[in-house]
Amino acid sequence: MPPRTPRRRGPLAATGSPVEAAVRGLVTGAQQDTVPLPLLPLAATALVTAGALALTGALASRRSP
């Protein structure tokens, strides 16, 4: 029986996905001995979180006992 050849697989993550960006950042950081600080995604996440908390608080205060 001939040896099995491994199947060629596609990329681990789709182009443009958050996972792909994270893996790219890890690989780049490992190659350059630096860790990039993604300020724009961090700021966007903080803004969305603050909005969600404000909406939750507003809806909770309108709730009748």
C-alpha cells in the first residue's frame, strides 16, 4: 500500500477576518520581536461596549417592577 500523502488545506482563516488579523499579528510580532498595539480596534470595541452598557442601563431603568 503506498504511503498517504497529506491533503493540501486552505488557509486557517478567511482573509479579512479577525482571526486572520490576530494570527498575522502574532506571526509578525514573533518575526520582529515586537507586539503591535491595535489602538483602532481597541477604541472601536470600547465604544461599542460603552454603547451596549448605556442601552442596557436605559432599558433596565424603564422596566416596571
